[in-house]
Amino acid sequence: MIAELVHQKDCKKNLMITDGYTGEIACSNCGAVSNEKSIDISSETTGLSGEEYQSNSRVGMKTSLKMADRGLSTIMQAQDKDATGKSLSNENRRMFYRLRMWDRNSRSAISVKSFQKAFTLLDGISSKLGLPESVVEETAYLFRKIAAKKILAGRSTNAMLCATVYITCRLTDTPRTLQDVANAGNIKKKNLQRIYRFLVNELDLHPDAYNPNEFVTRVSKAVGLTEKTERLAFKILGHASKKKVSTSKNPMAMAAAAINLASVINHEKITQLKISKASGISAVTIRDRSKEIKEKVGGEING
């Protein structure tokens, strides 16, 4: 074993060599070992599949906020034996008994149980809504922040989590409507609206409104709109935005109205009922928004 030595006075340190196995830097002249160790800057693994990555990884799984223990769980052997199979001393047995008891009690804490339930629901909601991993992690972070403020007591974990998901979607500009989140979480839309307003006030958040353009492609695909008509719908929304017609309006309703007008102009037989089912906006609202857009920007559209 190479021990850490002090350089001799007559050593010139002309050439330092690095041990690739231990990472130690030593002098080729006197054999003294430097206090600093080299850093391995090579790639973590050359595997391409998930199994190869896990088998070649030197650091294990990454930590995740959507796990109750953040992926840092402890595994303590139930038997009072060391790595070589020998029995532990009486003092070590008592110490590991206390450690197991503390580990067991920490897992049964109220906050941990709340996180376990919430993040299990989060996995289901995120898969239904098709949320990216970054949005899921941000939702878990925001939910932990809400739990730290101690405002979860006496409230439904499912409803609070759904409201957190919607807030995160608004903050990260991920187009998901209130009805989408309510359907995924199996709760009423009015209940979700109430909790959303409560959390926004408690956390002092000011999420921006969605842009209606973000919903055009979604509704267009659902009703089978052509690309030409879809581009016209974007053009209509652009003119409506300049005239400030879409201010304080439901972005999904504005997108549905633009699609309705575009289909009429291009003579595509898309009924308002079909657009209503695809967007979740009533046919009456679609007609009202279409009328407002036509009154303000009708000449520009036709031109």
C-alpha cells in the first residue's frame, strides 16, 4: 500500500505519475504521494441501454423529488452480523437495534406517508396528462414547499396535488386546462378552481395566462382540420391578439373560436358541436367568441 510521504529535500519533482486505479499522484523520483488526487473526467458509462447504464454506473440512481425519500432510502440487514458473517458484539447489537427503530419510525412519520400517497397519485396524473419529467419534478418541489407551510392539514391530498399540478403547468407554460387536470385527478372542476386560488394566494404566485396558440394544434388534430385551415386559425389569433380581443378570455375558447372561423372561411365542414367536444368549450361560448373576433378583425381576416 502506498502511504502518503513527505518529499525529500533533494527531490526535484521532475515527473509526477498518476495511478489510474487509486487516483493517487506520486513523484517518479522519490515515490512521495501528493495530498491531491486526480479527478476521473471520463464518461460515466459506455452502455446504451438502461440495464447497461445501471450495471456500469458508479454513482447509482439519481435523487428525485417525486420520491418520498428522494431516492436515498436505507437498507439495514435484519440479522446482527457483519459483512464477513460474524456476529456483532452486544454493544453493536444495541446500537443497530436503535438505528433500525429510528429508521422504522422515520418511514411511518405523517409527513412521509403524505408524500408517499401524493407522489403515487402524481405518477398516475402525470401519465394521464403526458407531463414531461421536468414538470413532474417541479410539481414535487412545489408540493414539498406547500407541505412545509403546513397548509395540507384537513384538506384532500388529491385535490391539493391536482391544484399543484395545474399551477406548475401554468408556471412552466405546459398547456393543460383545468378540465384536463380535473379529469385526470377525478375531482370536480369547481373544487379544483377553489383550491387553485387558495394556493396561489398562500404562495404569492402570479402565473401567466396561456397563449391561445398553444391549443390550436391540439383541437385541430382532434377535429381533423387541414394544415391550411390550421395556419389560418393561427393568423386569426394573431390579429385578435393585436386588437386585444383575447384579453381576459379563456384561451381554449379563443382557440376554438379561431378554428371555427377558419373552417368556415375555408369551407371545411367542421361543426361547432365537434369543436365543442374536442375543446371542452360550449357551442354557445364558441359562437360568442367567434362573433367578437369577427367584429374586431373581420376585415383583416377576409382580406
